[in-house]
Amino acid sequence: MLKRLADLFNAFAATQSAADLDREIQIATAVLMLEVARADSSIDAPELAAISAVLQEDFDLDGDEAKILLAQAQDTTESAVSSYPFTRRLINNLSVDQRALVIERLWRVALSDRRLDKFEEGTIRKLADLLYVPHTAFIRAKHDATLAIDGRD
């Protein structure tokens, strides 16, 4: 009997598809981007546009899918007590290089309005620490984001 229950549980766990896990990673990433955008007490249109663009680019979403994901992330953010569950999800499922790429995307959001607020920078620094991204990768991510933003002009 216990073996059957264990088999059922394992079958259920196996049915949590890669798509479900991908969606959890997408939501976690979007929540962190919103946290950075909100760090200076307002979310500007360029920041929302940057979040949408990053979601489309990184997760191969169309504009409508990115809007839905962003709405889900906003709903999730409103009920979240801390960023720990989201950083933990990324730590458990992404490599250090992939987490450094998330930090680079956070920099893109912060820099999208052409001004870096000290609270945005502090939030990214905190999230980099929570994601166990080395300081050198943190600095490189900022540099890469700056180049990407300047390259759009």
C-alpha cells in the first residue's frame, strides 16, 4: 500500500511538467524585476516596457503572453512578504551564470529610465547577494546592462 502511494506521489511529481517549472521561473524573475522597478517608489512606463521586453526576449513570449505574465507577477508581488521564495526558486533551478544573467536583466530595468536611483541599486545588490551571484558577476552585469541600454540609442 505504501509503495503504491509512493509511486502515485512520484508519478504526480513527474507530471509537474517542465512548462510548470519554466512558468515558476518566469514569475520569480518578473517579481524580482518589479521589485527593482518599485524600489524608487514608482514604476515608470520605461521600466514596465523594459520588463516586458526582457520577458519576451528571455522567455520567448509574445506581447500578450508577456502582459499576462506581468499581471501574474504583479498579483504575486502584492501578496508576497519577502523576495526569499522567488530567489530560492531561482537558486534551485538556475546555474550561477543564469542567475548573473537575471541580475543583468534587473540592471536593465533599473537603467531603463536613464537614471539610477540609490534604492534600485541597493535592491539589485541585495538580490545579487540572495541569489549568490559573485560581486565580479554583479559588476559585469551592470556594465553589460549599461552597454545594452546605450546601444539602443
